[in-house]
Amino acid sequence: MGNLGVPELLIIAGVIILLFGARKLPEMARSLGKSAKAFKEETKGMRGEDGAEKPVAAQEPQQPVQQQLPPTQPPSPSQTNGVTPQSVEQQNKNAG
């Protein structure tokens, strides 16, 4: 029942031409093409939204994101109990 050959397809095409007329067929084909194009764009958009749900192995490795920290201010003397903070280099010189 599902095997359509060339003769069957020609008969179906002839019946369609008789039913709709040769003048309406180009309009119908254009509208069918436009709707197929819109459908394709919508499915592509849906695939883009589902991109976050891809398995980890399929995704490309990403560069680590570096956060920008706000500029730090030196602690006030009350926070350091009156001792001035030293850099790591100065502490190493004093220890060695």
C-alpha cells in the first residue's frame, strides 16, 4: 500500500492540477515554501535554546572566566591594631 511508483505519482499530480487549476499552483507552492522556511527558522531557534542542555562531553572546553574584583583599599589602622600592613615581599625580606 505504501509503494508509490512513477505512474501513481503522475496520476496524483494530474488530479491535483485538475482540482486546483494551473494558475493556483504557483501561489500554493510559494505559500508552502514560505511556511516551510518559517518552520525551519523556528526549529533552529528552539535548538539554540536547548544548547545549554547538551552533554558536557559534546561541548568545547571553555576558557576560565576571570572576575574583575573591585579595587581594594588598605585597611585602616584601627583594623590592623596599629600595625602597618606589609607586602609579602617585605615580610620575606624581614624573615630571611
